[in-house]
Amino acid sequence: MNTVAGQGRINTQLLLPLIIALGAVLALYFPYMQSLVADWGTNDNYSHGYFIPFISLYMIYMIRDRLAAQQVRPLNSGLLLIIFGLAVLIVAKIGSEYFLQRSSLIIVLLGIVLFLLGGGYFRLLSVPILYLIFMVPLPAIIWNKIAFPLQLFGSYLTEHVISLLGIPIFREGNILHLAETTLEVVQACSGLRSLVTMFALSSLLVWMSSMSTRRKWMLFLAAAPAAIIANIIRLTTTALLASFYGGDVADGFLHDFSGVFTFIIGLLLLLSANKFLDRKTAR
């Protein structure tokens, strides 16, 4: 399957195999996608998962002209990628490993593109397809390994910021003792949720950017400080309000709204970094 099928559009002879292949993938992965969507609804850490497939489709839509200009050159090596992805699915199914079950879909999709459409399409579609990884929740064991150090780090920084403001505070691990109340920096307040979301957003900004490779990496990595700073602002604000109005202020509406507040602050910081680096590129 190494012949040129045409230029400017996908050959109609390949359209039917492509539809069949995508239909088979949909049928095979439907139960795994069903459980994934259910996770988005119950796991607040990945509530952004609903948006990721639409962002991926938007990325593909944005390069539709470049895709239309590609020559269809099917490569048999794509079949190896499909087999590998299915093997990952089988092994993950036996081991009940949900992350690999779901992420194997990405490998299979990449293999289908390479096998039926060729290297040109593969190069253009690889990033939009790989972007789907942001919709797959990390294994709990990995999430917890990262979340707890971030809880301690967030508690440590919040303690120092509050102390600089002249408010008495004492920290024990991830517990903050104030004069009026005691606050616990739980896993949901670790900032890891914001970190995942910010990396998803920074990846999209990098893909849309025309900056140099070095500045693209700088923009991508800017997601980490943006998420951390936004989370520290959230924790500090909560601690300040709790010190004046008691621990009840940290619950209810304020607790729910603080997640949106953190996202907005992180997004503004990320967009500021993008604007700064883009201005440097223009110069």
C-alpha cells in the first residue's frame, strides 16, 4: 500500500476503508469511552475532559487546507502501530489498567492514519490526536504520588505569604493553624487539577503559535508556574478570609467558586506569558 492515491482530497477508494476502520474502532472502544465519560462526571479533577475531543476536532478543522493539499501515501508500517495499540489494550484489559485501556485508542488512531493515509497526514494529525491524552485520567497511584507533595508545597508557600502579611499562622504538614480556625490543604486544593488544565491550554497555545521552538517550550512549561501561582493565590485568599470570618467561610460557595477563580487566574497568567513571548518574537 505504498502508492500515491491522489492529491487535494482523500481518494474515494480509501474513503470506505477509512469509514470501516473508524467504525470498528468506535465499536471496540465504546465501553471504554462510556466509562471515561462517566469518570468526567464524577471526577472533578478531569471535568475538563468533556472539552478535549472538541478542541482536538477544532485543531483538525484549523488545518483543513493543509490536509487537503496532502498526497495520500498509505504506509504498511501503520499496521504495526495498530497492532501495538491493540496489544496494549489487551494487556491493560487483563491487568484492569484503565489508563492504558483508554490511551491505547490514541495509538490505534495514529496507526490508522499512517496505514490508510500516509506520512503527510500523520505529521499533521499527530498533535491533534495526541492531544486527546489530556482527557484520560492518570492512574490513581501516580496522581496521589504527585498530589501530596503539591499539598505540602502549597501549604508551605501559603504559610510564608500569610506570615509576610503579618497574620499569625502555624503549619503542621498540610494543616494550617490560624488564630480563629484550622484549615487543611486537601488533595483537591493541591493545584494538580489546575496543573493538568493549564498544560492542556498551554499545549493548545503552543500548537497555534508561530514562535521559535525555544519560546514554544517556554510557553508550554509556563503552565506549571501559572498553575502554582494561581493555587497559592487561592489558598492565601481562603486563609485570609478564614482568619477574619472563621472557618465556615472556606466551605460552601467560596470553596466551589475558588476552583473557577483559580482557573481564571491561571488562564490570565498563561495568556500573559503567551503575549510576552509573542511580542519578543515579533521584535
